[in-house]
Amino acid sequence: MTHFDVEPTFDPDDGRYHLECDWRAVPGPGIVVVEAVAHVMCCDALDLEPLQNAVDVDGLEAILTSAHAAPVTIEFEYANARVRLGRNGHLSIEPE
């Protein structure tokens, strides 16, 4: 897995971590999710379960990088956190 700097910021008003990302400019949305969740959970990304166990990674990438303009939000559980991704580039992580 390729490591790069992903540091979501914590919002005390909603208890979630947030990150803005251009899905087409990163190696893959799945990598961003794993790295961001690892940052939030204070662990190494390689210590997390495979993202494929929680969501179809190919489908996730296809939806988020699609040229369609319709707003889409994808939500799933991963590594003891609720993850929400939007086609608009927003990622939020809510630890359980």
C-alpha cells in the first residue's frame, strides 16, 4: 500500500473527522479511506482489515470518480468507524 499524508481534522460539533479530497487526483479513494481511518484510529494502515471486507473497492472508485454530476453519498462501517464519502470530495469518519 502506498502511504501519503492524510490528516482528517476533528470537528467537536459533530464528533467526526473530516477531509476534502479530489477523488480523481489520488491513487484511489480506497487508499484515502484506509489512510484516513488509520490516522483517526492512531494505527498503521497495514494493521487495518482489508477495505474490501467492508465495501466493494472497485465499485467505490467507479462511483466517486464518475463524470456524472449527481450528488452521491456512500456510507459504510470500517475498522470500528462509520465512513461517509461524497462524490463532492468530502470524507467523514465517525469512530464508534
